[in-house]
Amino acid sequence: MMKIATQKQGGSRKPFGPWIAAAVLIAAAMAPQASFAQAKQTVAYIAPSLDISYWQWVAYGVKQRAKELGMNYVEFTSENSPAKQMDNVRTALTRGVSAIVMGPVSSTSTPPVLRLLKEKSVPIAFTGIGPQAGQTDFTSAVTANNYETGKIQGAYVCRLAKERGGNKVAMLSLPQDRENAQKYMKGAQESFKADGCELVQVLETHGLTVNEAVSQANDILTAHPDVKAIYGMYDEAATGAAKALQTRGLTGKVAVVTADGSPTTIRLLRDGAIQGIFLQEAVGQGIDATSQVFNALNHKPTTQELALKEPLVTKDTIDQPDAQATVKRVYPPSAGNY
């Protein structure tokens, strides 16, 4: 027969039994909460470089959406190195993350990442830059509609050049080892050919800095003084081109059109130094990519190719409600005014 433990109190013995039973009930009640805490999902955001404001804004979107979904958030920067990118992936896996959102260093750097994550059954969504062509083992690529935007932007740039009395245009390009840059280029070249404009020079960025873009814009204007419009693939390209044109007294005489958008380029747009911005939703890409990996983790539908539209805004349309709604998915309030 089992004996019930007792304690002596005031000369009498009282059983421990009721206390033990109560403790068991409390432990049972707490167990689901403990399991829930251990099961909380974590998303890792791996940026190519957090020195670039665009990738900081993607991070804001990932972190904001993770919080809304009840996920933990960690972030890494790859310092524009494929080797560092792989180290970050391995570190994230060691730390037990549930999913990864990544802006890759380049499209060509993605195959080894995808092989490892497939082996570990960890979902990944890309932002801004998609994986290398032919890769299929990923949850989602949340990018801009680069090819269509390239065509529309190319047509708009050509039109502005002709309005300024010529048909020669130049381009400040993203690195062409990125699939998004390749799509921009393909679309733009098709429009230039169809609309009768000549692309006289293309200069690729190495650091996505304004100073580099100023230097490259000056090189273009020196080599091709008859250029009438500059096509920018990224935000700093427009800022740099606008500065170069201002120094030369050519503001408005050579058109500048860019993709992305920031408080700086929106101010330049309002001032007439830039003629158009095709808005790319950096924050929105972070939000949507996080939603995609969360859906994958929780057995909900996902979309593998999610190409967000890049609407054109001009000085005349930037303050319209639909434009302002898009701008608020481009950069966070902390970045500046809309």
C-alpha cells in the first residue's frame, strides 16, 4: 500500500497529498504556455549591406510585420560578400531560426544558399533582388516588376529627351549580375529601340553612393554633351545626376528619371531637379516577404513570384492620395517627410 507523506505540525500530522495534487495541476496548466513560448517562430533578415538606406527600409518592413505576426526577429548584414552571406545563413540556422528573408548580395550568389536551406527545410523569401535564373527551391521572391518598369521608364525617358530636342540618353545602372538590373535593362532597351532613342553610355555602380553617381554623371555629360536624359536604376543615381546637372547649370535641360524613391529624391522631384520617380516599395517588400515565409511555416498558400508595381510619380502627382499611400510603403516615417 502506498503511504501518503505527512508533515508534523503542532503535534499533529497532516498529509502532503492535497498540496502535491495542487502543484501537479498548476504545472499541467503552465505546460501549454511553456510549449508555446518555445515554439515561437523566428525570422532572420539577411541584408547585402545595412549601409544602404534601401536595405534598412526593407529591414523595417520585416521587423514590423514579424511583430504583427508574433514572430521573433534577428538581422544580419553580408557586407556585400557572398562568403559572409553564407556565414550568416549558417549562423542563423545554428541559432534555430524558423525562416529567412534575404536581400542577396547578387543573384549568382543564391544557389548554395538555396541548397543548404532546402536540406534544412527552412523557407526563404527574397526581397528586391531575385535568385539566379533557373532556381526554384525558394518560397517567394518579392521584387519590383522590373521588366515592365524598365519598359515604361525607358519610354518616359525617351519622351523627355525628345521634348528637350534630342534622342540620346544615358544610364546609371545597378550591377548587372543582379536579375532585377538585367530586367530593367532589357525593358529599357526595348523601349529605346521602339521609340527611336539611342542609349549612348551605361555606367554600373560599385557602391550605390551619391558621390559615385555624381562622378559618373559628370563623365557621361563630358563624353556626351548632347545627352538629353539620364535613366537611373536606383535612388542615389538620381541624386548624383541632379547634383552634377545643377553644377553645370543644366537642371531641367537634361531630364532625370529614376526608380526607388526617398525623402531626398522626392524633394528634388518637387523642386523640378528630377522629372520622375518609379516608386519601389522597400518597406512593402519586407512586409510581404515576411508574410510569405510565415504562410509557408503555417501551411498557408504562398506566391513564389510576387512582383510589385512601381508607379510613376511626378511633381504634379506626388501629393495625390494614391501616390502618398505608395510612398509610405517605400520608406519608414523615421527616414523623413513624405
